[in-house]
Amino acid sequence: MEIRNALTVDVEDYFHVTAFAEAVPQGDWDRYPARVERNTKRLLEIFAGENVQATFFVLGWVAQKFPSLIQEIGRAGHRIGCHGYAHQVIYKGSDADFSRDIRRAKSLLEDLCGVAVKSYRAPSYSITAQSLWALEILGEQGFEYDSSIYPIVHDNYGIASAPRFPHLEILRNGYRLKEFPPSTIRLFGINFPVGGGGYLRLAPFSVTAWAIGRINRIERQPAMVYLHPWEIDPEQPRIAASWRSRFRHYQNLASTEGKITRLLRKFSFAPMEEVLSGRDLDEHSIERPIS
């Protein structure tokens, strides 16, 4: 039986990314030419052409600026998830900041789409060992699915010891979250990220396809592919930032659309929620200190 993989999109613009936060503070966002609407519509065209649906984790700021775009995503049969409102890195703020941010975004998205928004992905995968308290808040605010914990070592995010595959995260306040981590391939005792964002852009297509195939055939697990609308836009404005941030953001933008199309034709994909539907998930609780 063919395994279906999760296809996900983080709906944000090029100037929202955390790597550019110092160069482009939130108060300046309106000064930059928005390209998220045209790029997201292009993704909708690609997905429609391949007859596939995805989960779109929408930034609340984008939803407020382009409400008809979010409604178009819903009408096309895709799932709407929450990416917060202001792309706030969770571990840099307080629990009150986080609660206000996701409540604002969730309410906005539900009003636009007329359906309950039950899935969440943190900006920059910023649920880390320092911000695991955010999981309890997600449960309290009615979220049932999460894709925020990256099981890798990274300078800005990640919990390397976290489970690599979908599982039930058991929360202290009695709630449970179906956690779907971004995909990794384990080699030499190390988790290597595959199939999303810069990892998708930087790796040759053959490497990504091999990794997803291994996850499906050998480990018998679904993979997670994720991307951002700005990643199919090589003509986007260039922002003055550190060389590392610019490399991570701009490298191989011209190849992303082709890679995504090839992946959609090679593997089976569906929204994250549908991939998890009916699957028996192991229970897990990431150890964390009592605050």
C-alpha cells in the first residue's frame, strides 16, 4: 500500500522571515512590496494541476491583508492551519505574548473560512526545549495538530532528541496534540533534515527523492514536505542582511518550483490532517522542567 506524505505550505512573504527580522522590523512590513498573493496563487495552480491538496499554515498578518486569498485556498479543498499572527519566535517572548498572538490569528482565520482551525506550525519551528510550554497553550486554545518541533540540531531551532515521526504529544494539562515533525533521515546516529525549505532548495532532487523513498519504503512512515510561497519567486527583492541569512534565503530559488512538481508526480501527497487520519500514533511526552 502506497504511503501518503504530508504536503504543507507556510503562507508568509519574503520580508517576514526570521532571518531578516533585524533588517525588516514588523513596523516596516507595509513598506515592502507584497508578493505573497501572486506566489501563493501560483502554488495553488501547481497543486491543482497535479490534483493534490495541502495544509496551508497561514500567517495572520497575511490573512488580514489578503482575506480573499485565504478563502480561495479553502475553496480549492486545502486545509487551513495557523502560523501565528506576527511571525513571532516563541522562545523570545512570554507565554502571554504567544497566547495573544495565536488567539488573534486563529480567530481571524476562522472568521474568514468558517471552519475551526485545529492545526498549528510555529514560526521558524520555534517550539524548542526553552519553549515547550507553548504546547500546553496550543491544547488550551483548541489546536489538535502541531508541526513545530524539528528533531535536529540547528542554531535557531530544533530538539534533536524528539521523535522523528508522527506521534501523540501528551500534555500536562490533559490535552493531546498530534505532532507531525518535519522529515529527517537518520545516518551515522545523526538526524539530517530533508524535504523542506532551504533543505529542499539546497539538496539535489535525487537526494530528496531518495530520502523520502527511504522514509516510505524502509521506515514505513509518511514524510513531510514544506515550502514557502517566496521560495518559488527568484525575482523577489533582495534584502540587506548577513551573508548567512542571504545564502539560506536566496540560494536555488529558481529550482524550487521544478523540484516540487517532480516530487508531486513521484510520491503521493495529502494534507497533514488526512495523512494522520486513522493512523495509530505512539504516545510521547517530551521531558521538560516544571515551571
